[in-house]
Amino acid sequence: MTLLGSVKAINEHDVAISLPNNLTGYLPITEVSDTLTAQLTRCVAAGETPPSLSDFYVVGQYLRVVIVGLKNDKHNRIELSGKESLLNNGLAMANFLTNTVVVGSVKSAEDHGYIISFGVSDCTGFLPMGLASKYHPLGEKEGALKPLQVGQPLSMVVKSVKGSTHVVSVTPDYARVKDTLLKGAAALTIYNIKPGMLVNAKVDKILPNGLWLKFLGYFGGTVDLFHLDRVVDFSALDSTYKPGQKVSARVLYVNYEKKVIALTLNQAVLDFDVVQFPGLERGQVYEDCPITRVDYGIGMALRIPGMGTKTKKDSDSDDDEEGDDEANFASAYVHISRVSDKPIAKLSKQFSIGDKVTCRVLGFSFIDDLVNVTMKESQLKQPLLSYGDVKTGSTVNGPIEAVNKKGVVVAITDSIKGFIPLSQLSDVRVKDPLERYHKGEMMTCKVLVTQEHKRHIVLTHKKSLINSPFPPVVNYQMCKVGTIAHGYIINVQAFGCIIGFYNEVKGLVPVAELSTQYIANPSKQFKPGMVVKCRVLSCSP
């Protein structure tokens, strides 16, 4: 299945992608493009540093991806690929049509432009150097442009196709990529229908849970309730949409094997706007949130008022009434499993449209333009709900869940675990944790590192760090000249000591700054793991 996604987070080795239906997938650096995979192989062989994913992607960027696998470990993980050979599977040169959006990647840089790989055998692409300056994944006003690199994935519009040379000329102009409309042609097949493409459509049928649209004459696709252009209850679909009604839609995903197409009418996605939730943070509790839809056996749609993130209209709203807080809201959804701590057989018996409820933010689905919330009383009161709620530098408590020779596992909550490595167990060296620590023993720790996407938390149990009177240094922006902080020695070299702080922030104490007296051999007085008090002299992150 090929889908439209939105970049949620950029990590060192993969990119978290927001997918339709409140899913998240992961695009590893080895699956970014066919040309980057080849480039990485060359970098490894030559001992060179590979490109950074942040050179290719920005948060909020829309892109096409294909599902290549599902890892069934403790938590299901959707594995994605952005390789052009997979995204363009089923296409040949005859299917490359002028004024259609295609994806490819930079194969090489030449004197007059870039050679583009489409992952197909009978044609290649050419991007003139003068047009390359028009590329930006969020538009020219959204930030600084970075030069194109070999391996970089691109969305482009076909300018011309030269059959005699098998060359497709393209432009990466963001405005054209965003606004280009897919039109009918003799060579058009379902393989030309790609996620992200914009189409003119007509409402053909009203379905129990959405719409059936017809477009380009003979193609059809569904729009579910979450991707309508307004919040609509099941009972109001017939009165809100009519057969024959013309709409603009964007392709959301295509299952080529089953010949299933899904589309979206959501204005934010139609405009390729960067979906944001200003003022909203995971873990926040909101009261007086009105219910806007009750979905039988599924859940309920809510509004979080006063957030100023409105992108969808209510089915009964008046567009002229924009002055009050009710006119600005974030669309939210609570699954039936998160409505109450007790099982609910039928939501409509206990809740009605217009009822106001209290909810707590669990997370965000950027491609669905939706806030995920819970109404469970137990979760409303719980201080920490997810790994993202655990802040670096904060103090946490919990019982020991497991002990091994490498360290101690602490249960911060029933679902959130932290690990204390051997080097962080104490201010003094611990030879064997199995002899000193026991399951069930309560531990007070500070959070050294939080890696939400990996569900991984590193803790310290060093008393000198836990009881430090100085604010924990969690980023380089805090490292102003004169700042005093406690850190721990990571490594000792002849030129000085490498000091670790929180969130993997590191610093160097040169040998001349280790003491008021000259130290010829720092390793005799300083050991890895030792906690030291430092003063920032300069900072160049």
C-alpha cells in the first residue's frame, strides 16, 4: 500500500511519519531512496560520513511512502520505504504524463543540472540547474533552502517527455507540486493515481461512514468521516453532501493489489499546510470540550475550544460567526476504549452531541489533523501517560523491575520503564548490581535521556546529580557563559575531560582548566563517571 504521510519527527537513523487513520510509520535512512542506498554503501566502503536525514526532510513535509513491513515486537512498528522503484512500481515511460506529479531522487549532479532516478528501467529524469533553486519541501517562505544532494528524494512536476532520448524533464517548484491537478488522459491507469495528487471529483454516493467519490471519469474512491471538510455526524451526511456535488480532493492512499483508493477533503491537507497544534501539549487536561459526533462502537469526536487551530467547519456552523472561542478549536477524537475505565456497551446511551466533557491530550495525528485524547478518569489523574511526558532533567520515582549486570530497570509507571546503566547507579563504583539492588526496591532518579520514538529512557541514580542545586543542562541553549552546572565525566584524555550533561549534551574541560594547579596526567585524578561542578566558558554547539 502506498500512502501520503507527513513528517512527524526526524531522528538520527529514521524519520517518523504520520500516516492516515492515526498511525505512525518509520522510514529508515536505508529506505529513503534507491540512490541514497547506493550512496550509503559507498560512504561505508570509503569510511566517509553519510548524509544527515535533516538535510532531506523537514517536520511537516508531505511525502509518499510505501509500507514494506510490520515488526511484531513488543509494540507493532510500521516499516516504510521511500524508494522510487517501489513508489513508481507499475510505471513505464509511456505513463509519465506532462503536468503530473512524480517522485524520484537525485542520481548525480552535472554541469547544467541534476540527473533524476525514477526507479524505472526505460527512462531517466533531468532537472535543470536553474529550476533546482525553486525546490523547498514547505515552500519558499518556510525556511532556508539547502543544496540538493545525491540521494535526495524529490516530488516534481513533469514538464516534458522526450521519447527519442528517454528523458523526462521535471521541475521541483513547490507551488506547482502542490497545485497541479491530475487530469484524464488515454495513457492513464490506476498506477498513475498516486497519494498526494489533487483531483476534481463528484460525490457519487453517501456511505454509512463517509462518501464515495468519482473522478477522472471512471475512478472511484472513499472519504471517511475523519477526512471530510467539516465535522459531520452520521445522521447529517445526507443533508450535508448531495450526489453530484463537486469537490476538490487529494489522494490519501492507494492499495494497488485490491484497487482501493482513499481520498481526503481536509482543507489543511488539500493546501499542503503544515498541520500544527499551537498551545496544545501532550498530557494537558481540558474541560468543557463539546461532543460533535458519536460514532457507534468506535468513539467520539470532540472540540478543544479556544486553541485557534480550526481547519474544519461544523456541519451547522455559520461561517460569519468567528468572534468567540467556540469558533476556534482543535478537532479531537476519543476512542471508545478510552472513554471510561468501565466498559461502555453503547456510547449513545450515555453521551449526546453537545455534551461537554473533560479530556486529556495523548498525542497528535498530523495527516488526520486530529488530536488524540482520553476521558478515562484514571488517565486524567495520572501524572505520566507516555514516554513523551517524561521530561529530561526531571526527578522520577519507581520500584526496581529487573536487575542485571549492565544495570537496573525501574518502573516509572506501569507502562513506562527507565534504565539505570552501571555507570549511573551510584557516585561510587558498583561492581555487581545483582548484589546491591533487588527487585521491588524503590529508587529516586533523574532522567538523563528520553528517546520517545524508541520508548527508551536513561536514568541516573547518582546522589550528587539528583541533589544538585543547579538547574540541569538539557540543551546547548542553556549553556550561557558563566552558567554553573553539575555533569559527569564521560572520558579522560591527555588534553582534558569530556563532560556529559542531560539529553546527551557534552562539553570539554581543557587540561588547563581542570585545576588551579597544572595536572600532567588527568587520568590519575579523574575517572569516568565522576560527578564534577563546571562553569561554562564558551559554547559553540
